[in-house]
Amino acid sequence: MARGKVSGMTRRPLRGFDRERLIDLRTEKGYTRGDLARFAEVSVAAVRAWESGQATPQVDRLARVAAALDVPMSELVRISPHDRYLGDLRVQAGLTQPQLALQAGISTASLSSLELGETSLREPVAERLARALGVDTAEVRAAYERARTRPPGAPV
């Protein structure tokens, strides 16, 4: 599989990932990179790449790291709640797009378009997303609106 590709799709860097915080949390726990890799079921090379800034983790792998460190995702992905986009809410929940789409009963392509603010967010979908994400519908709508009204070229 080509670097930066997952299932034939290009992967964007994980917005808000704080590699310095990962290092701090790992060392505070007294874990070596190998320890963290074992507990999170990821490779030592992956932990090294994330800590050095050579790569950013996939959300499902980072969720395992957060669990191994016994911290919420917000400790590793630092975006103010008032600045979060819909995709950021998904990351905070530790879910991939396919996982959230399945839970919300929509296609992955539809979820991707919603996260980019490129399609309308209907109320029934907002409610299902909120349930799956463990947040209220107003938070889902606000995050969607931030993504929809972001400046041209701004990452999501």
C-alpha cells in the first residue's frame, strides 16, 4: 500500500494531533515507545514516526493509544470545542468515517461530504450523528456550520 494511502483513498493529516503531548503522556506513565506500542497494539515504528512528526496516526490507532495511556482523545488531539468541525467530533469519539457512517446509518461518502460542509445536514441525520458521537444535536450542527463556512482552502 502506498504511503499516505488507506483503502485507495488519500488520508489527510490528523488535525490537532499534539505529538509533544503524546511524548509527555508516554513518559509520565513511565512507558518506553515499545511499552506503548505493545499496550496499544501498534508498531514501535508507528509510535516513533508520530512522536518525531514524520507521520500522524489514524484515528482508530490513536484511540487505542489514548486507551493505553488512560486519557481521553482530547488530550492527544487538541482543538478547542468552539473550533471543532464535524470531523473533529468524530476524531474525539475515536471513530473512523466508516465506523461513524455505519452507526449513523449513512454512507461513508455522505459522511465525508458532511464533514467537508459540501452537502446539507438534515435534522434526522444530525440526530443520528449526535447519538453516535455522544454529543447533542446542537453541537453537531455548530460543528457542521463551522466546516461549511470555513475560509477557502482551510483544512478540515
